[in-house]
Amino acid sequence: MPRLLFIFVDGVGLGSGDGAVNPLVGARLPVLQELLEGGRPLAAFALFQGGRASLAGLDAGLGVPGLPQSGTGHAALLTGENAPRLFGRHFGPWVPTALRPLVERRSFLVQALAAGRRVALANAYPEELVAAAGAAGGPARLPLPARTGPFLAARAAGLLTRHTAELARGEAVASEITNDGWIEHLVRIAVPRLSPAQAGRNLARITSRHDLTFFAHYATDHAGHRRSLAEARAALERVDAFLGGVLEELPADCLLLVASDHGNIEDIRTGHTRNPALALVVGPGHREFAVRLRDLLDVAGAVLDYLDGGMPQGARGS
């Protein structure tokens, strides 16, 4: 049975080759460059198809005026529905209240579970956040971190099962990868500080026990908003090392998808951009999978089709 690991990285687009504004040009990215056979994830390099990996760009505008935002972008990526059009505009950073039922009902996590697949959310969430979300009394009253698309989808699917103990044992991954936030802000002294590569190896081991594994990382978007070339490069280098750890232990029969919801970090001058969002596909069937990816709406269907038959067939609208 086919398996897929989906690593979501917030706010990473395919931008220009100008290293003065795009940290993807000057950052040390040995893992990505090896996968892309010497290239980098830039707009001019997509659609790339190599021996191990393919690179595609995802239209995040979806025919709606304005700059793409995380809230509606998350909803579109997770469900395949044109969330900004349904809502009437791009909205973020949280999924708007009116669209939260859509994410809860239609995410590919819920659909994969309904099809009998073994599904995991690899992210660890603090117990107190999950408890507060459960006691919120309605979607409009959720604590802010519980309003992201991945949290809403995972909560509806019953996948918020990894907390402090699991993170300490290496059976979960912190959204920031290295556990720094859990140690420094949540004072979880039992949680070890990890290298990005070790966190990636932990994610690969979680993946080996499931048909679909999902992990969400947001620090790339946060770094883009700070508009510091050095900080943005550091954030991207952390992701690159993390991917290296993942690939060290990822099962050979597992497809890896790394995708984003909108551009941001690739142009430190501006914040969110209209650039195509990143889609990197690695492993068995990567070429056929990547050809199908044209915009955010293609991702959920491609994931579910891959799990159903091992290879996406055709494309939306064809």
C-alpha cells in the first residue's frame, strides 16, 4: 500500500534569483540542492523533474484579488476547496470562523481516515492547548493557536494525540523542529533539545508506522515577516537539515511532499507575495505527482489519489 509524508512549511514561495532579497539563493541548502541536482527552489527552476525529486509552483491566488493569506490558504490546501473565493477574500493568519466547519469536514486527513488509511499528525501540541480548545464552547472562541488549518483538521480527525511525553520520547515533533519553544517558553524540562536532523529522523520513524503522516512547520512564515535576510536564511537552513534527517530514515516506498500555502520568506522586502507556493515531491512517483500540482486546490486530491492507487491519475479540470 502506498505511503505519503506531507511536510507543510508556511510562507515559502518560489521567487527570483536575486540573493539580496531572496534567502533561498544564499542559504546553505545542501539537501535541497542535491535533490534538485544543483538547482535551488526558485521560480525559474520550476517545473523541474530530476531523478529523485520534482519541483513545482502552486498558484496561491486562486483567482481572488489581494495577497494570499495563511487562513484561507490552509483551508484550500487541506480541502481542495477554493476557500478565499468561498469567504470572499484572502484572510489570515487564522482560518476564518465561517470556514472552520469546511476544514473540519473536508480535510484530506478526515477523508483518508474515512477510507481506512492509517493517519498520523506528527506535531506535538501542549496538553493545555488541546484542553482549552475542547472547552472553548464554539469555533469562534478557540484559542489563537487552535485556529490554524492543521490544528482544526487534526482535531476533527481525532489526531491530537501527541503531547509532552511523546515529544520527550521522540514520538512526536515540535512545530519549530528543535524543541526550543517547548524548553524555553513552556518550561518542559523533560524534553530534549534536538538537532534538526535528529528531529527529521524522528519524523521518519513516525512515518514508517502510517499510510499518511502530516507535519506542519510555521517558523518560515514568521521569519519572512521579520524581514531579516540572516534570520530567513537560518530558518531555511534548519528546514534543509531537517529534511536531510527525514530522508536518512524515510522508508523507500514512501513519497515525500513538501508544500506551502503562499509566498513570503523568498522576498524579505515585502511580507506575503503573489509568488507561486513551494511544492517539492521526492520519491516513488514524484514526476507524475508533481505534474498534477498547479495550485493549492490540487494538493488534497493528489494526496488522496496517491494513497488510493499509488499514482495520481490526470489532473483537475483535464
